[in-house]
Amino acid sequence: MSKNKPLKIIIDDRETKLCSLFDNKEDKILEYEKERLNVADIIVSNEIGIERKEGFDFVNSLTDNRLFDQLLRLKDNYNIAILILEGLNQNVFDNIGVSINSIYGALSFISYKLHISVIPTINLEHTAIVIERIAYREQIKDDLPLMRRVAPKALSKKDRRSFIIEGLVDIGPKKAKALIERFKTPYQVFKAIKHTEIVYTRTNNPKGIQGPLEDLTGFGWKFVEKNQKILFGKKKKSPQKKIIN
Amino acid sequence: MSKNKPLKIIIDDRETKLCSLFDNKEDKILEYEKERLNVADIIVSNEIGIERKEGFDFVNSLTDNRLFDQLLRLKDNYNIAILILEGLNQNVFDNIGVSINSIYGALSFISYKLHISVIPTINLEHTAIVIERIAYREQIKDDLPLMRRVAPKALSKKDRRSFIIEGLVDIGPKKAKALIERFKTPYQVFKAIKHTEIVYTRTNNPKGIQGPLEDLTGFGWKFVEKNQKILFGKKKKSPQKKIIN
DNA sequence: CTGTAATCTTTATGA
DNA sequence: TCATAAAGATTACAG
């Protein structure tokens, strides 16, 4: 069907099993180049980056945050990000410290929310076939050249702003979003925290807050105290400072 | 865990095995409605249509054009089309009249060209879990905008300050540390960035920086420009502002 | 990612 | 008004 022009791909040099499999293949319809890759395991074109994960490794990489780090970077660097999930069988689910819900939750999220193309295979040989089919489609059928590509930065400005704010203590995505929506920029957020004061009862017990943050819900005196200490190095409190009745 | 509001989905009435599985489940966190569906097997929302295919059926439907017909119609009718591929194991590849290449070629095509989200499972129970997870995310957890970074276990105050600073663009641990050492608190760092100005050549090209950051190494006009935009929402530059020769 | 524990804010209640 | 308790929401952490 095809020309005898060989398909060319780049494989990360740590993928030794995959490399030796290609070495031992009879048909030399695919040539690979070993290289230390930072963001993908296999590169098929400048548009397509492939991550290969064995089932067991997929599950384990959920625990540390390796999995999403890798996949998000893959997505940032290639228009088409593909995850080849190899050997997802019963063994993968046995004797592991991760719930089935977590595994399939992650898999669903990756596939239909992150828009990373998941392709399951049952073993390494089949993985090689998938890679070959993709290379064939891209390089012969669609005639795209193989080139390295430079990393475009990926986080949107709004996301990055929330990202900075999440460095604060006792803050997660929810509160971070609320703060940016209200104050627009991180600097304004910090200024708002700076200018918020803790109000005390007559007996010097913390009661609430007063200032820019007071009309937002979810931010109390504990939050203000902790973060003022981190952000500005503020001392505990000036005794008998603000008294309300 | 979550709300006790039950998740609601619609299942095609011909999916008898799936229905009875849900009937027999202990937890009633998911309610389904039987209905004769034309284009999908399971509907989770107006946006999401799911097609469920057992491995053997998947392979067989390659020969006639049933599979692609179904999937294309699924894609036409739902913004998000999901294919749950159930039980793709070795048995599927034995004694069938379709080459492995064809199977994986089709699977790759569906996944990364057709942009249909493929989610593999190993059996019907796991398929049910996937459906449940998707319904859960769509109907309850729908409002999570961005992924969050995880802060290391226990952070000293100084480390936490560096961690906040690392949210800036073009900055890593080393520069973050340098900034904190010099300016002590994140707020002082942000103020320093705010008060640093970019100096331009006669021809209005950025040349360097002037202000609190100028005597630190590793911080140039690119850094200042990018982060002023992120932190304060500053505009590009006022033309003909500062000229040096 | 999920599920559970810990923490914080806010509302309710009684002194 | 203040203090405490209960309820609701969010974050932290482990798996």
C-alpha cells in the first residue's frame, strides 16, 4: 500500500524495551532516533506527542503527582497529546493502595476533560503497532514532516493569577478564584490582606475581621492572621488594639 | 463524600446487563431512566453521549461500517462523545478475521482524529464506575476551573514564602530564594517588581531595568514585563517613557 | 483522582 | 454582647 519510504520517529532513550522491540522487528518500515526527551516518550510529528504508560505505572503515578504533571506538559507542548495505556488488566487493580474510583476518575478526566487521546493496548507489541499506525497516518497519509518544536507557555493569565494566590495558606482553588474575581490581580489581593484587620472582643478574643475582605464569605480571622505573618511578617497582634462593642 | 442528591442518567433500554447491574448495586447514588435511544447508549447530560462497546463487538463492527456510523452520529449529536471500550483483552484478538493493524488503526483514528474520548475498562462493573464518575463530575462537581499545585508537606515560613514567589513566570526555586533573601517577604518582592521600570533605547527598544531589582542578577526586562502584567495588569509600556543613551 | 480527616467560617443559641 | 456549640464549607493529606 505504502511507499518504501521509512517512517521516522523519535523515542526517549529511557524507553529501552520499546527501542529493542523495534530493533528486533523484521520489517523496517519504521526508523527511530534515540534522544533524551523532556516532555514526551515518543514524537511522531511536530504536532503529536505520545506518552506511554504501563497500567501499573499509571496507577502509581496517581499517588505522587507525576501523572498530571506529565500529561499537562504534554498537552502544553503538542497540539495532539496521546496517552497509550498499556496493559490495563485485572492485575493492575490488585493489591494497590488506590481505589478503583480514583483510577477511573482520573482516566475519565484525562480523556474527556483534558482532551488527551487515550489509546489502550494490551502489551508492548501492540503499543508498537499503535505507534506505527499513527506514524503511518501522519507521515504518509497526511504527509507531515517530523520536526522538534519549542515549548509554548500554556497557563492563561487568569489561571496563572489564581495559581499565585494558591500559594497562600488555607487556600484552595475555590477561595483563590473568589479572590481573583474580586480583586483582579494578585497584588491587589495582597494589599487587601494587608489592610484587613482582626477585631477583638472586650476580653481580647479574636472575633472577626474588618476591611477589604470582610464582605467576602469564607475568610475569617485565622486566615488573615496566618497569611499576614507569611506575607508581611506581621507580629501576632498589638494588645488592646481594636475594641468594638 | 458529597451531596446525597442522586445522579441521574438515561440508559438505552437494550442495555439490559448494564441496567440490571445498576439495579443490584448497594449504593443508590445513581438513578437511571430506561429509554429507547437512537444515538447513544448512555446519556449523562445534554452535552455528553456515551457509547459502550465490548471488545469483541468493537472488532466485529469494524467489518461492516456500523461502528463509524454510530460514532459519527454520536459526535454529531453531542458536544462530548465518549466511547467506553470494555474488555479489550487477548481473547478479542484470537480467531478473528480482522488484522491487528486494522483494529489499532481504527482505534487510533477514533481517538485522536475523530476526537472521541476513549475510556477503556476491563469489565461491566468497571464500566459502571466510569459512568458514575462522569455523572458525578458533570452533575455535582461541575465547578472546578483549574488544576492546583500541591505544596510540599510541611513548609517552613521561609520556604513557604519562596513557594509563593515561585508562582511568577520565568522563575524557579533559585531565583525565588534570591528574591526572598533580598526582600524578606513576598509583599516586598511584589512591591520591588512594581517599582522596577524598564528602560528603553532611543529607538524604543527595551534595554534594561532600573529600580529595586537592578542590582540582582538574573532579572531582566523580560521578567519585569511579564510579571508586571500578571501581578498588576500593567499595560505594555508608555511610549517614549524613559530614554537612556 | 478519590475519600476521609482536620480546619476554618458562619450561624444559632444561651447566659 | 460574648462565649460556646452546631452546621456548613473548604482545605489538607493519605492511598
